[in-house]
Amino acid sequence: MSAAYPLVMGASGLTGTETVRRLVEAKTEVRVTYREQAELNTLRELACEIFHADYSEPESVAKAMKDVNRVVLILPIAPNMAEWGKNSINAAKQAGVERLILLSNVAASRESAAEIPRMHGDVIHHLQNSGLTHTVVRPAPYFQNLFWSTITIVRWKKLSLPLGGKLPHIDVRDVGLFLSHVVREDSKENRDYTITGPESLTMFRMARTLGKEVGSNIRFVPTPARAGKQCFRDMGLTPWLCDAINGMYGEYDSGKYDKPTRDFANLTGKKPISFERFAADYYNVFTSDKSAAETPIGRGAV
């Protein structure tokens, strides 16, 4: 197979920047896309070939895919996500892309009652029936989702989410590392990976661990599912995101996704980042009012 020359769509978000950074470190030439002018500041720092592409404009997506052999598709969480994903898959097939790597979600299913997992499931189904050689990567929820709660953690030493059960959360830095390995794989087979952190944790334990790392007594206060939308509204999310993420957290809380997997370690040869290390690495975010206010929640992941 020819050397990897990937296009990373969604490169300005948390997952995308980690993926591109890892690829650049591995001496891989990378092309990236942006939708809005504000994204360019982040992308210029990555020393990549930059194309404009709007998911709702298939012609711009097709242009960005010309002459690349692999596409990493990281879709924004939005009402049109499924449509944008299908358009991108169609463009990749028409461009003759050798492999499409789709970042999905651990709960992705066309049968899900939650909108975000259901849209992810629709995109996976379309990809599986496209005839493209593909890899689907399904990460557990990210540690970095706590960035949405930084202000309440810093100011009131409190963490509230509609999530009571255990989950094997993963660090977004590991997701980027994993995707960079997938890009450089030589397999011609279709693959499906579920990647998680090293252990399943309750939010109670995560709050205690975070408090220990930052030197505060941080409490987790479970939010009833019926009040979940208000919880996310208080974090500054849009009304649609409040509904969609609340529904997804209800899916996470079902107990179906609480087992860690070995996929990350098997492919990368590394242990996934622990929550203790995450808490230590982001000490400043969870202890400073200024850092909390400036945390890029709009670039968070779910």
C-alpha cells in the first residue's frame, strides 16, 4: 500500500488537533480542513496543508479529498451530522480514497432512542454499505467532557451530571494517538474498534480523585435525568445540544458500555492514560477561574 497521505476532516476540534499532532510527530504529511475562519488560528500551528470544506457543500468536500489516499472523518455534533457524514462518505468513494476512518461513538446504534448515537449509527450503516474499505473507531466518553463543568468545579467545588453508573472514560489524547495509528495501518480489511480508558469509574470516584489532585474536596451531585437538560444549559450549551447530550448521557447510564476493552493497548502497544494523570495534567484548568472561563467547551467531545 502507498504511504499514508491522509486528510483529517474536523481537524480544529480537540480530537482532530490531537490526531494531526500525532501524525506530524510520526513524520506523516497531513491535509486538514476548516469550515470557519476562526478555526485557522489552530490549524496554522499544525504545519499542515489546509483546505476549506463545508460538510453541507459536497463540492468543497470532494475538492479537499482530491489526491489523498485516506480520510479521517470527525463529524461535528450537530442536527445535520448524519447527512454530513453520508455526503462525506459519498465524496470519498467518488474520489477513490483507499480507506475511510470514521470517528464514531461507543453507543452508536441506529436503534438508539438517543439522537446522537442514532445519527452515528446511521453514518456507520451508510459506510458499511458504501463499498469503501473502512475503519470505525468507537471511543468511550472523554475525560475532557469535564471541561464543560470547570466553572462549577472551580467556584463551588461541585460536579453535577445526569450520570450515576460506571464508564471507562478515555482521554482525548489517546483517541488522537489511536487514530494516528489507524491511519498508518497497512491492513486492507474493514475494522471496527471500541477504545476505552484503563478502568470503569463512577462520577463519585472521579470527583474524589480530581479533588485529591487539585487539593480540594470536590463533590459529585447526581442530576436526575428529568433535570439533565437544565444541567447542560447551565454549562452554556445550545438548546439542541442540551437535549441531544442529555439523551446520550441517558444511554451512557444504561450500563451497556461499562466494560474496558483492550483495543487501544493491542494496536498502540501503550496503556491508556489514567484519570489520575488527566487530573494532574489539567491541574490549572480545574483550579483557576481564568482557566475555567477560557476552556474551549465548544471544542469538547462527547
